[in-house]
Amino acid sequence: MENNNQQLNDMAKEMLKATEAYFYAFKSETGMKVLDDLERILNGSLLVVTAACDFQAEINPGQLMMIREGQNQVLRYIKAMIKYYEDNK
């Protein structure tokens, strides 16, 4: 039981360490500008190619929506990492 608790403590420390990097990278003035820019280019229509798509392939609207959702998932992950650090530091 004690070994499991130690493993959980170690995992929590590693998570906090990882989220700290996201926090300091993206909560800085420059990092916030980057996040704002990413949100700006990803908040447009899911059916329109934007600067967030840098490919020259013909894709249908469904494929574009899947690509955009993947991009948005990365943005949500960054924000979740920042929030985790803020809540647990």
C-alpha cells in the first residue's frame, strides 16, 4: 500500500513538473500572445482553410473538421496543463 502511495506521489510530482513548463512558457506575455493567436486562427469556420492548415491537399469538409478538432485539442491540452499547475502549485 505504501509503495502505491509513493508511486502516486511520484506521478503527481512529475505531472506538476511538466505542467510548470507549460505554465511558464504560455503564461508569459509572449506565451499569452501565442495562445491568443492560435485561438484566433482556430476560431474561424471549421469548413474554411486558415493559417492553421499549411497543406496543399484537397480535402472534404469532414476531413477539415477532423483536422481542426485535432488542432483545437492541442490548444485545450495546453490550457489544461496551465490550469493544473495554477491549481496545484
